[in-house]
Amino acid sequence: MGARPTVTVDTAAGRFVATSQTTDGPPARARALLDAWLPGPDLARTADPLLRGLVASGLARPHTAGTGDTPTATGSLDVAGSDLRVRSATGQPHPHLFAFGIPVEGVQWNTAIGARARANAEMFRQADSIARSALKAAVDRAVVVPDTHR
């Protein structure tokens, strides 16, 4: 469906019509509509000081989607690669900053919803990928600290 869908009613056809600025496909049309949407992330209105601080400092940027001259903000953090490295304000993936789950819902659709034990859920595979990359980054940055307690 895409981010932030808009639903209207085509009374002549007796159908609901749903569209999203973040997809190129035709509108979805249906005789019935079940409103079961979960509120998505919204970096522009988040109360989370960590997310606000990451964006304000330029360490992170909002994800956008869509085509044309005006991309639409999805409300999510922008991430790159299979290990979901957070993209900075300039678009560069940060070497030591990762995100997954609800903050990247607009990029990785429905991964947080289906995370169930023993189900090999995408969210768990993402967590494993992030853990491998974070451990590698930690080893690559290992610094020998002099022992000052002699």
C-alpha cells in the first residue's frame, strides 16, 4: 500500500479507493475496508530525545520515498544495507550506528509486527546481521588502553 495511505470513497462504483504518494502503482479499490493500521513512526513529531538528537546533529536523516521532484517523508530513519546502518544527513551510512524495528518501519515494512520466537522472523535476522556488523566494527576499532594501575 505504501506510507501514509489516503482513502476516499467512489460512491458511483460503491468502492473504497486507497492511494499513497510513496508508491507508483494504481489505486487499490475494494468493496470493504477494515481500518487496522498501526500508527507508524514519525521522526518529525517524535518525543524520543535520542531520535530527535540523531537527526538534529546530522548523524541521521529521515527516510523518503516516492518518485518525482518531491519525495515523501515516510517518518522513518533512513538506513542502508542489509545491516541497516543509519544514513547521515549527507546520505552516508554510519560505520557504527544501526537501527531496526519500529524506527525503520517505513523502510523495512512490517518487520516488527511478525517477530515471533522460533519463526525465523525478518526482525530477528536483522538483529543478527546488526550484531555481526557491530561486533566486526568493535574489533576493527579496538584500541589498546595503557594499564595505568601498576
